[in-house]
Amino acid sequence: MSEQAPDATDATRRTRLANERTFLAWWRTGLTALAVGFGAGRLVPELAGGSNWPFEVIGVGFTVAGVSLMGYGYVRHRAVERELSHGGYSSLPDRVALVFAGVGAALGVATALLLIANPG
């Protein structure tokens, strides 16, 4: 019994499907950030009491992050598709990963500090 070499067409299809799933993951992450923005900006102030504006600022930050994640997900999807069409590879730029990680960490720390400062 002889083994056949993997078909390059199948590998490309699998890679394109993986890219599609990754695009949807960017969307899921963005939608989650939108939900967290709503929670931080509207629900947490109701529970914590105190001034609403700091929580609203955090909520807007999470919302902007969510929209940015969904938008960048599309840009990333197109870049990977373009490279696949030419037999290349497109890695996620380090600066993009650093910006998203930094924004997420800053918003998380700010939310925690607000909750500590406004124990309810």
C-alpha cells in the first residue's frame, strides 16, 4: 500500500477555512468587548453606586476596542487571503498584538481600580 502525498489543493482549502474561522474569532472577540463595554458602562455603575462617568468612559473604551477588533479582523482576513493567493504567509504584526494587548490590559486595570474605589 503506497501513501499518497497530501494534495496541495486540500491544504490550501484547509488554510482558507482556518482563515475564515480566525476571522469569525476576531468578530466573537469584538462582540464580547462590546458586551463588556455595555456592562462596564451601564450595569456596573448601577451595582457599584457613585459617579457614572468613569464607568461610562471605560465602557466606551471597551466598545471602541470591540469595533477595532472586528475591523482589524477584516483587514487581517484580507491580508492572509492575498498572501495565500500568491503562495505566501502573512504574520500578525507584533505592534498590532502589542496595541490590542495593551489596550485590553489598561481597560481591565482601570475597571478593577474603579471597582475598588467604588465598592458599592
